[in-house]
Amino acid sequence: MKIGLEVHVALPTKSKLFCSCSMEESEYPNLNICPICMGFPGSKPMLNETAVKSALGIANALHCDVNRKISFVRKVYFYPDLPKCYQITQMDDSIGREGYLELENKKIRIRRVQIEEDPAQIVRQGMLTLLDFNRSGTPLVEIVTEPDINTEEELREFIANLRSILYYLGVDINREMKADLNISLAETRVEVKNVTGIKSLIEATRFEVERQSEAIKNNEKIERETRGYNEKSRVTESMREKETDEEYGYIYESDLGTFDISEMEYVEPVYITNVSDELARGSGVNPKTIKEITMLNRDALAMIYKFKEKYSMKSILHGIQRFEKYSNKSMKTEDAVKIERIIRLVDEGKDISREAAEKIIAGEEVNIQYSNVTKMEIEALIEKFVAENPGILEEYKRNKKTINLIIKEISYKNNMHPKDVSDAANAVLNRIS
């Protein structure tokens, strides 16, 4: 199985790619428009410098060879969403070429990173085809990979890592991010167009692989075509024959000319896998835990750097997780004081219950004190609990994680430190099981 992707990402700009129309969302159609983004005859495009800087940062983050000079082409096709009958995009002089994105065990090659405009939005209402030009001219970057993805796991990891890179570059990953899947099991490549979200990408891939596998098994010909993904029925459906580059009739976009970007500044990338490995070194923490917490949370990463010289990494991560769990929100930099209070208590060996965490988050004082009991007294409580619940010993023999239920029950009811209860529970259960 070979999978290549064409990922389309909206760039973080205040205005459109070739005009000054606002990029703010509008509840009304055709509000943020002008002759340029509507494709009126005689209108001339003007390139958005902020969009180029953002695209340059993406190309650099994906280890591309960045072109010193860039130009644009007209991709000619006839469809209602393009009244000028062509889309302005890039080809040979695209902003970046021949890069890669690193996964855990391999690199996925990037063929090119190119800047292009989004067409208008087509709205079907019964027999009518309506056009909303608010989206027309949205600045996009298209990231085209080589067909190096061979499994669902690699596809999932690629999208996750790409989203993290884009997030730390300041791209709004919560906006719609679409991808075209190019899948081949034999010689013929099939394109699945405009798939949104990792869940749909996996489902579309799974269906298309099964469909092509069945066709090969039955000696049926696989057509070179463009298909769409139906999210409701979770199937791909034939749309049209796949166009060739020759059919698009690419020609140089003379209204824009050539741009020298060799001196242009851009945002440096953050590779959260590398950052997690560095932070985890010597801390006794699995770097994957740090990666999971910080992948799409720059405030959590800032909090780790803020406190890593004062507290253990385990305490910091535990404190962050407790705060996000009981506040039901991602942390912000202004939450630093409350988060440090939780981290400090964890670092002192205190167990932070829901009640304690919620009090801290609400700005109230918390004083966690544990009962002063001996190990023998704790063991006696555990033995009594097991005797009163005879089924729990059999359950423990089948599943060792049952010990957590005992620890929670004894520590919470008797105000004891969970670590002390855990040590005693292990001793008792190993003795009587």
C-alpha cells in the first residue's frame, strides 16, 4: 500500500491572498468580497506578504529546499467556484521542495510546499447552485508528500506531527484542514478528494484499501479516477476521471511576476518530539507523556520550562494534568500561580483530590494533612476490607490493577497517604493471595 497526501492548510492572515478583503468569518454570504476575489475581468492580484512569511516558515519546518525566488502559475479548469476559469497556485517555483517530515521510525518525503488561493464555496439548494465568495481568495499552503505512507499508523502519526508543527508556527489548526488522499495498491493511483479530519482520513483510507484489494482479488481493473468520501456512509464514491497536469494547462501568472524572498524572516519551528526527548532526559519520565501533554499546548510547554528548575518533572506533569482535569480547560499563562500550588503539593508527596484541586483552582487555601498511623495499622485496615469483600481477592488474582480500588477506598476514607496505603496493600495481597 502506498499513500501520498496533498494537505491544504489555511494561513493565519487578516486579509486574503491577493486582495485586502477581510478573512474574518461572516454569517452572511458574499460580504467580504471585491472584484479581485470575485474574478472580475481586468482585476489585478496583489500578493499578501504575511501569507508568504507563514508559508516560508512551513517550508523551512518541513526541511525543504527553499527557493530564493518564487513565482505563480494559472491552473486552468472550468467550474462554478472559479469564475475567472483558473486558480492561482505554484509549480516549479513553489516556495519549498524536496523536504521531509520525521516520524518515529522513518521520514516521509515532502515533494513540495506551495502557496495557492482557495476557490469560492459552492452551496447546493435543491435545483439551485449558489456561490459564496467569502472563502474565495483564502490563502492556503498545499503540502504534497511522496507516496511514502504505508500504514494507517503512519498516516495517523504524520497528521499528528504535522498539526503540532503548524500549531507552534501559529497556524490555526482548528480551522478546516483538508487533505487529498492518493492511494495505490497496484500500478493505478486513485485520488480521494477533500477529506477533513484524521478520523475521516483513516476511514476513507480503510475503505479504499479494502475496495482496491477486492478488485485486485477479482482481477478487476482499477480505474484512475477522483473519488469523494461520504462521511455518513463511510465510503468513497466515484466523481470523475482523474485529470492530468497537461489537462490543467498551467501557464505563468504574468500579473504577479517573480518575488525574491531570500531576505524574508520567518518563525522558527518547534519539533515537540525533540523537545520532549530533551526535557525527559534524566527525569525518569517517558518522553511520550511530555509529548502528549504539549503537542498542541504551548502554554503547558511554557509552564514546564518555567518550573523545571524548581520541581521534579513528574510533579510538574502531574500538576498540569490535575489542573486540566479538574478545571475542565486548557491552562493559560495567567494560571501559573494556581498550577504552581498544585505542583508544589505534589512535589511534597501530597495526593491532590478533586476537592483539593477545585479549591486551589477557585483561589481558596488548601492544607492537606494525613492521619498519623503506622504501617501495621494500615495493613490491618486492608485485611479487614478484603475479609469484608471476599470477591476482591479473586478479582485481584485475575487483574492486578484491582489493587488501585483498594488503595483509593482505604486512603480516601481514612485520610491516608496513597503511597503508604499502596506499600501496605502490596505487602498484604502478596502475603494472602
